[in-house]
Amino acid sequence: MESESKKLRRGSLKEVSFREMWQKYGTVGILAVLVIALAILKPASIFSATSISQILTQSSVNILLAVGEFFAILIAGIDLSVGSIAALTGMLTAKLMVGGVPPLTAIFLGILIGAALGFVNGFLVNKTGLHPFIITLGTQAIYRGITLITSGARSVFGFPISFTKGISSSIFGVPVPVIIAISVAVILTFFTKKTVAGRNIYAIGGNKDAAWYSGINVKLHTMMVFIISGICAGIAGIVLIGRVGAAEPGAATGFETYAIAAAIIGGTSFFGGKGKVFGVVIGGLIIGIINYGMTALTVPSSYQQIVMGGLIILSVTLDRFIATKK
Amino acid sequence: MGSLVKMKNITKKFPGVTALDNISFDIEPGEVHVLLGENGAGKSTLMKILSGVYRPTSGKITVNEKEYDYLTPKDSYENGISIIYQELSVINELSIMENIFVGKIPVKTIMGIRVIDYPTMRQKASEALLKVGLIRDMNVFVENISISEKQQLEIAKALVSNAEIIVMDEPTTSLTISETEHLFKIIKQLKSEGKGIVYISHKMKEIKEIGDRVTVLKDGTYVGTRKVDEVEIDELVTMMVGRTIHGTYHNKNISDFKNEPVILEVKNISKKDGKVKNVSFKTHKGEILGFAGLVGSGRTELMDTIFGSGPKSYGEVFLNGRKLDIKNPYNSIKYGLAMVTENRRETGFMDNFDIKQNISVISNLKKSKAGGTIGLLDDKGEVEKAQIQVKDLRVKCTSIHQNITELSGGNQQKVILGKWMGVGTEFIIFDEPTKGIDVGSKSEIYELMRRLAEDGKGVIVVSSELPELLSVCDTICVFKDGKIIDTFDIKNVTEEKIVSASTGESGKVKEVN
Ligand SMILES: Nc1ncnc2c1ncn2[C@@H]1O[C@H](COP(=O)(O)OP(=O)(O)OP(=O)(O)O)[C@@H](O)[C@H]1O
Ligand SMILES: [Mg+2]
């Protein structure tokens, strides 16, 4: 009640429109500020085609993970297993390719594996009725364990040239990982804005009981959400092994933190029901540019972690502060 | 005698709408000041300014001889103002006792450490619960109690803080006659203690029964204040709506529906937990079937069972002669069933959706396939449909893109009704359909129900308001202990008969009325 009454307390027209501006353009604004800051501190680091494409390429894996994570948060849940799904999918895809399966078939199978791992998450959430936090905390460890077992804790490499070349090439100057991330984001934007299922997922995030009484099959859509998250993580895992040139058993460890951060910084409500794919992409770019910028400014990576953590807390606090401004 | 509170020249603007325009209002000790007005008139907004939820755009509030530009929730609490909000604010995840003390947990100091004072808490809670007649284990989680019990709990919450001013924003929407009587006894007691009460309700009869003064608002402006003794209900209604309404809605059905085809037939429905026991009934074309009964009699459980929203159960349901296989609400909606649920905040609307999105939930689902997973949204169709419903039901809003939580309670209810209209519904269950809806709109909704029935749709109305059942239904079933214990034809039924059937004690009738 307390927070609700705060939320209800509204001021004059002017403040409200400021808040609306913030909600609409806040994340884009942060991104712009970061770009400008970097441009002032180290102009050479940003004003070149290669640096821009480098930032985008580096962000693409996180963006792929984040747009899937977004759906899990949208139903007021979470998916902590995305990093492990990426690692396991990457590992199995690598094994298939090294074992002689043609790259395109292996990629297709890899995506199916991602979907299957997401299915297991959704199945367990629906069957046990436990919060997705618990379930995916468990599967995070399980999937990582399977990755270690199947790989014998060793990296797998020696992929067909066509695969590594393909991932690291560019089409019309745009790196393939970026194209993949953009395509997935575009498809998911369409899904959220134009399909009944997308709308239903927002409904579940807003009010699960009312959604159920309105005929929305909550379990079916919960399943769908985790499958989407699994597919996105699977694609991220495949992009990752292509970029690195090897599948490592410890790949993408902790990446779920960045994915969650991108979703939250991108304006997704932790209470469910609110957020946009586009915002999450911007959130991913914000994280990408901070990482890139700090590297360019030769800040040690341990400090980068601190900045990242601070940013998550700051952005959500700021959002709250503005939303409850009297 | 000085007023307990004086609100002077209060104006409150929201984006695109002036909810209150220069309103003055005061509360005297020992009086019940009724606040009256159509849906969206500004009643709740005025009271939320008093409780500190909103800040007025301009105006002054004087409490305890101190003048404020606005009150914070803390100011309001410390000045002895307590409010029962229209939308129940109890927390399902807490126990009954914990709910009573949300935000005001009693503490005591033991050896310099402040600890929760559980004995005081228990004692105060049980006193308050006894007062409102909520006889329940205090440790029960609120998600397990019925909506009327939640409303009683809200009242208990307001009592426990020993407030000087108690605002009741539609406290009886979910209460039946005897519970309402109980509340009125409490109000009289509070009055005699010199407390001031603001009472908001759309049940006009209650005003005469409990009110001392009444202030009428219309579209955020002040219409007038009268002494209840010196004014007739008709005059108040005219002040409210700005025109005369001749009488209330009366059942105009004269057709002999008994020879018409059966629309819905329910055969031997039972629930595992025994809340519904072997219930059978039929509805005919052109017939509106009402369900009366006390709280906890199992009416809502029965409807949940038919609609598929409750747990698995036994029995058969036929719609237009076809046996239905219902496992969940999705199945029943696909068959053409609809249900307006009794608790709009918990099961009625999505609070992250605007009016248009809330209205289109059902139509979207209907045109999609595979459990609602395959299908595209039709933006233009959604806009059109929402506009039609908003116009038909006269929803007061700035646009169909306004978030539903920004609407007044009665207007939210209208949106919920709207989402089931024009979607090819064959059979509709209305569970407390006019909760929070003003007198003028009520008769329009009754006419809407009649039109549905005349169009050959099946209609069931569950209501705790007997005048509502009597004015809209053709047949009234009285539900008790999970069974239909009596069925009345509208031609030979009175409130007394229903009450005595539902309590099972004919001697009690006099006391209740
Ligand atoms: N948070 C808000 N944002 C925008 N408009 C609001 C908000 N709260 C209320 N309003 C508007 O203010 C007006 C008055 O609403 P209010 O809830 O006070 O009506 P009410 O008299 O209590 O009606 P009801 O009988 O339906 O409960 C309505 O037009 C409503 O849409
Ligand atoms: Mg109201």
C-alpha cells in the first residue's frame, strides 16, 4: 500500500510529462550521455567505424541473452540459467561440428538444444509451482555440470573454417553477430507488439489471476517464455563459440548478471508486466559501451565490475525516484 | 461546535482532467457525512487528499486547528484520520492479524530494546475483529478468506488505530444485509463516541439509514449539502445526475420463458471440498436467473466450477443442448461462456494495461488458436471495439489509452463489463456486476442484461444486493451450504422470503429488516 500510495501521488502536469519523458527516453538518454562522455575523454576511441563495430559486436552476445531474459522478468520471474544454457548449447554445437555435422545443421540442432533446455526450466516451474529463481538457480548448476561432463572439462576447437569465418565476417560492413542480435530483437519486438501471445505474456506479468480468469493459459505462456529465453541463450552460445573459435566449459559464466542488468537498465520492471525489447537492447548497449570505454581508458577489469554493479543500483534507484517524484 | 476537519477550495488536476474543482467539505464530530456523486465525480479523490495519497493542486486543509497545504500519509495518520479505501488494500500474503497492523505495529521496550508487542497486538486485533463480526482465526492468511471478509477486515483495520475521523469509501459493496447491519451498528457506536465519519456509497437506501448530512459532487464540482432528514432520495438523485430519473429499473419481462428452449443446463455439479453439493438447474431463453445467499454459501464456488476457473469437480454442463468439456476458463470462453468476477482488482483487470488493452483481452483470445498462442493483434479493431464499449457504457476517461488504474472504481467496473460485450458470448455469469456503479448507470446495466436475455443469451446474476436481484431477475435461486435450497418465481417473492430462506430461520427476518 505504501509504495502504491506513493505511486499514486502525482504532482502537476509538468512533472508528469517529465516523468513520461524519462520513461520513454531515459535509457536512450543515458546511452547518449555515455557516448558523449567517452567522446570527450578519448575521442579516438569512439569516432571510427571499427570501434563502433567492435562495441556492437562485443555487446551482441549480451543483447541476445538479455532479450530472452527480458521475457522471464516480464512475467515477474527470472532466468538465472541463461549463461549455462549458452555454454552447454555452445559446447554441444561444437561437438557436433567437430564430429562432422555440417555447420548449418549443427546450428539448427544447437538452437533446438537451447529450446529444450528452456523447456525443462518451464516444465519444472509449472510442475513444482516454485519461483523461477529457485528452479533456474538449480538448472544453472545442472547445465553447467552437464557442460563439464560432456566436454571432460576441456575446450573444444577445430571448427570448420566456414563456421568461424561466417561468424566473424561482415555483411555490408555490419558484423554477423550484430546482424543476428538485431534480427532476434526485431522478431521479438514484433512478437511483443503484434501477437496475441506477446500481449498475453504482458497480461500475466500484470495480473496472473485476472489473466487466468480471462482465459489465458498461464502455464502454456510460462513455458513459452522459458523456451524463448532458452532459444536466445542458445543462439548467444553459438555466436560465442564462433567469435572465440572454441567452446570452453566455463564460457559465459556469470553472463546472466549482465543480461539481467541490461533488462533492468533498459526499463523492464522487476515486478512484471512492464518493459520493451527495444529498451533492453539499449540497456545491452549501455553495458557494452561502459565495458568498452573503461577498457579504452585502461581501467582495470576489476574496477569495471564495481562500476557495472553501481550502475545497476543507480539506474533502478533513479527510475524509482523519478516515478515517485512528488 | 468546531469541525474535526475542514477542506477549503480544494482543486485537483490530473493530466487532461480536473478531478476536483474548488470543493469545500467539512466533518463534524458525531456525524455521518455522506459523500454522493456519479462514477468519476471525485469522491475518492477528495478522500485520498485527506489521507495523504494525493496532494491537491490548490486549497487548504485544516485539522486539529492546524492549516495544511497538503497532508502526507503520516500527517493524516497522526491527526487521527483513517480510511477504508474503495479498492481493498489488504495484503493476501499476510495473516489477518498482520494486516490489521500494517504500518503501525505496536512496540514495547524490554531492557532498552524495542520489540513487537505481540500480546497487545493480539488483544487489539481480536477486539477489532469481534467488533466487526469477523469470526476467524487471526493467523489465517488473507488469501484464504472471502472478499466480504476482506472488506470486514478493512473496517477492523480502520477501527484499531482509534481514529477520530473514519472515511469509508463504499464499505458495503461486498457485504450482505446482515453484515451491513453490523457495520451500521458500529457506525452508530462511533458516532456516539463523537467521531466523524465520511460515508461513500451508491446504495441510496443506506444514506437515509445512516447519514446525517449529505454532500453531492458532480464532475468534480460542488452541487450542494443537505440534511438527510430534510431531503428525499429522488432529489439527491437529481442533484447527482443533473436530471430526473423516474423510479428505478423494473423487470419488464412478461414472456413465459418456461416454454422457451433451455440455454444452460447444469447437472449434479459437486466440488471435492464439499463447498458445492450436487447442484442442478436450468436457464431458459429470455430468462435471467439470480443467485441469492449469504456470504460463504458457495455461490462464487459454484460459478467458478461452471466456468472452469475453480479446481476440478464433478458434474455436467450443457450449453444449448451440447455437453461442454471445460477444464479451464479458456475452454469455456471458446464455448461462448463469460464471467464477470466479483473482485475486480484481483481477478478483473490487468493494472499494467490501458482501457483498450483490457477490453480486447477476450476478443484477442477468441480469434487466436492453440490456447491463445497463435494469432495476430488487430490494432484498428481493438481501438474500434474499445471506443464502442466506452461509449455504450459511458466510461468516464480521457481516452481509451488511459491506464485503467487512473479510472474511478465504478468506471473500472464498466471496463470489465465491456470486455465481455460484443465478443460472441452465449452465456454470461455476472458475479456482483454493479459493484461500485452509480444509480444512473445501474439501470442501464440492468437494461443491458435484459437485452442480452432477449437476444437469446443466457444470463446468471449473483448478487448480495437483494433489490438488484428483485429488479433484474425472473427466477431467484437461494443458495445455502453449497446447495440450492429454494427457487422463487419473481412474481411471488419478497426480500423477506429470500432472507428467511437463506438464513434458514424465519424468526430472524424481522431483526434483519
Ligand atoms: N491517478 C489518476 N490519474 C488520472 N486521473 C485520475 C486518477 N485518479 C482519478 N482520476 C480521475 O479523477 C476523476 C474522479 O475520480 P474518483 O475516483 O475520485 O471518482 P469517484 O467519485 O470516486 O467515482 P466512483 O463512484 O466510480 O468510485 C475521474 O475522472 C478519474 O478518471
Ligand atoms: Mg471512488
